[in-house]
Amino acid sequence: MNKKIVQANSQTLQVILKSDALVFVDFYAEWCGPCKMIAPLIDKLADEFQGKVTFARLNIDENPDLAGRYEVRSIPILMIFRREKLIRRMVSASSIGHYRGELQKVVSKTDTTYET
């Protein structure tokens, strides 16, 4: 696992989300094939956006309370937060270009408007 990605749980995620940093959270499960497929893409993005975005992975089987709180109904689901506010939600596996584009849009903005 990429050392630049925090393995989050209920306690650590709340601390991370309260920071001023943009936070990219990968909600996954060990049994999820598409989650395993995109994991290397997320690792690359963590390297590319180091210092601009905090990356975290959250196992929904180990943290069902957070899966419920963030309405995770299918995985993989990726969410971007700023100051505890959800600003992007990406459902299903996609290309690194798609994820990179979504991150670039958010990194370049200063507002906290939720966009799909």
C-alpha cells in the first residue's frame, strides 16, 4: 500500500476531514474486484497530488457506520471533501484520467460547492 494514503477508520477519518486540506476518500472492500482494479490508479494520484490532497482508504466492511453516514450503496465510490463538506462523489470504477480531471477541477477552485 502507498504510504501516502491513510488507511482510515471512524476515528481517523473525522480528524482528516476536519483539516483544511482537500481529502480524497476511496470507499472499498477487500472482496470488490473493481476496487482492487482502481487501487493502483489511486496510488498514482496520491503521488501526483502530494501536498495538495490528502488521500485515504476506508474499508466499508470494517466501518459500516461510515458507509451508512456517507450513503455508500455500491463500491467503489470515491468522495472528495473540503472542511468536512462533500464536494465531489464519483461512483464506479473509471480511468485515471477521469479521477485526475476531477481532482484538478477541485484543486483549482476555492469554493466548496457540491458538484456531481
